Amino acid sequence: MSTVLIVDDDRQLLRALRVNLTARGYKVLLAPDGRSGLAMAGQHRPDLVIVDLGLPDLDGIDVVTGIRGWSGVPIVVLSARHAEQAKVNALDAGADDYVTKPFGIDELLARVRAALRRGAPVVDADEPVVRTDAFTVDLAAKRVQRDGAPVRLTPTEWHLLEVLVRNAGKIVTHRELLREVWGPQYETEVNYLRVYLAQLRGKLEADPARPRHLVTEPGMGYRFEP
């Protein structure tokens, strides 16, 4: 049973989400504001966090940043803010997905399932270890090391890197990456890729401004070069 923490001050929405998620086998925790959400995330270690940006005490971005400072748990942001910059800010802070209000419950449930899949452990122990001159990717253990030290990636960062590494030397198109990592409904959200590739390069490349391993193919997609 996966545990989902929902941080939102809309009590009617909290009740509706609790009913729908509980009916589908999830354990649901509710927090009406940012500070209690942060406390519950630390205490209960949920498998997924859903965060509204418009909280009464903290901006939801601060909640995302606070959780991301110590945890790689998948985070789905809810917001009435439709501007692209709001989405970019949430992704930059470490969110894995962004859902605009109003939304359909079936859509949100699909996003929850996708985020949980991205954060699920790999059980195949026979996958290879891929080494570059800057970092090492252990596909079986879902572990990345740079200069001998572990690199902490969010579930979405890991999934994106994994897709590129498994297709080493090949161009993976924007559409293929978006479909594989976020789902078919995201095939036009190229800004997601821009944000996450920048984050991966910052964590893995010796010179993020001149990446050697996570290469952009202009107008097409991205390519991993070992």
C-alpha cells in the first residue's frame, strides 16, 4: 500500500481526494498548510506528496524545496497558476509533475500512478553499470556516483537519465522522452525536458555549460554519450 500525503488548504478537495485515493488502495495523509505538510513528510515518509502552491502559510514552492532538501520522494504540484513560468519554477524546485486546477480526478490518479512508477525500485540485478570519465550509473541499483561520491537524484531525474543511458549513442527525441518519463499526454511539454536536463547536467557534468555526456541535438532531442 502506497502512502500519499496531500498538502492543500481546500478542505472540500482534501475530502474528495481522500475518498478517491482510499477507494483505490492508497493510504492518505492530509495536511491543511505548508508547515504541517513538511512535518508530516518528515514523520511519515510518504511514497508520494501532492502539494498545492496556494497555501495559507507558505508558498507551495517552499514546501517542495523543503522536502527536496532531504528526500527524493515523488512530488506532484497542484495549482491554479497556468503560466508556463509557474510550471518551470515548480520543476526547478524539484517537483516531478504539475497539474493545473480545475482537474479531473481520473487525470490526477493517472499522474499519481505515473509518479509512483518513476519512483519504484528496480528489481533486476543483472543490469549493467555504465561508466563515464565524470560519473557512474548503476542501472540495477538506481544509483549514480560522481568522483566516488553518491549523487542524489529525484525519481524523475533518474528516470530521464535511465532512458538516455539505455539508449547510449542514439538520439532520443523530445516526444519519446516525454512519453516515456511523463506519459503520452505530455508530448508537447518540452520545457519539462529543458529544466530537467539542466538539473542533471548541473549534478553530473564537469562543465554543465559544455556537456560531454548529456548532449542536446537541436530541434530533435537528446543523446547520452558514455
